[in-house]
Amino acid sequence: MAPAPDIAGALLLEFQKQGLEFPRYVSALMRVLPSVLIIPAFGLSAVALPIRLTLGAALAFSVAPALSANVSGVGPLAYALEFARGLPVALSASAVLWASSMTGALADELRGNTGSLRSIGLESSTPLGTLLSLMVALVFLVSGGPERLVRALSHENLVFSPLVAVHDLVAGLGLAVAVAAPLVVVSVVVDVGVALASRVAFPVPLQQVLSPLKPFVLLCVVALLLERMLELFALALRSS
């Protein structure tokens, strides 16, 4: 049986290599924790908590060298302050990723599919919501999202800015509405078309025949617009 890895020893060795003091590293870790706990691209409930905490510990090594030795002092209150400083950054980074899940969920709602799946976004999501959140999370990871996150968290004078986070969350909601708007328009047009056709064909029960076409039409529209949707989300990620 292979011996258990000496994680504590590996951490101490890394501290020595980078010349880090333990309090500075803990301060960096507190800033990073909100991101690995909140940002959907890091897994949320789909990834075990110890794995996300390990990812946070690794990212903290990139943040810690940029902080001064006494960035906010030592102790529970000081570390809580660092956690609070990192929270708005995490919420801002999550806005676009949550918007993608909401867009997919709205598309599923319009086509009458409200089934729930485990996803990397919200605790549960619809099939299209899961698909879009996975795609946008992939775009976030491969387009330098973690690098931008580390740069934002590495500012020594990072301040607790809830208003910025609220602004980004509202912008994310607006993005979800804007991306989903064509689907809403198509849904209304299909409903009106089916109603008019049923009225003209009365008493033939044409509505029962045409109604199943709506989910198919909406899926076709999603397929046609998927690339454009991803482009809009990617643009929002790069500008966030």
C-alpha cells in the first residue's frame, strides 16, 4: 500500500521556495476562497468541496507574492476582512456564468421542458441551462479567466466593493435577457401562428397537431443561434 502524501510537508517546501510567510499566504487564501466556492466554472456542487479547497490553496500561491507581509494583520478578524474583499470579485466573475445558465433555463421553460439536472451552475438546472453553463465555463477557463481572477485578487489595496458586484450581477441579468430575447420572440410568433391556424381551421383540432412543433422550432433556433450566444458570453467574459 502506497504511503499517504505528506501534504503539510509539500506546503512548507513551497513556502520556502517562494519565500512566503504563513500569515501572508493565509490572507491570500481567504481572498481566493469566495471564488472557488461561488464561481460556477470551478464546479460548485458538481465538484467535491475538498477538491475546490485544494484548488483555492493552489491559486493562493499565485496571489500571495503580490501582497505585503501585513496586508491586513493577523487573526480571525483580519482574515475575515480578506474574505470579504474577495467576495465581490467572485460575484462579479460569476455574473456571466450565471447568466448563461439562466438563458438556457428560459429556453427550456419556453419549450415546456422544466426537468432538473445537476449542473456546475446553480444547484439544479434544466438541460439547455446545463449545456450553456458548461460551454461558457469552458470559455472562461480557456480564455484566461483564472488569470484575470488572480490579477484582480492580487491588488494589495483591494477594497470591499459590493456596489461593483451588484452592478456586474445586474449586467449579467441584462445579458441573459438580451441573449434570450430572440427565443422569446420566436415563442410568441409560434404561439400566435398556431392560434391563428387553429382559428382558421375550426372545427378541425389543428392546435393539437401544431403545438408539438413549438419545442422543435425553439430547439432549431437555439442550434442556429448557439454560436452567436457563445460569442456574446465570451465577449462579456473578456470585458469583465
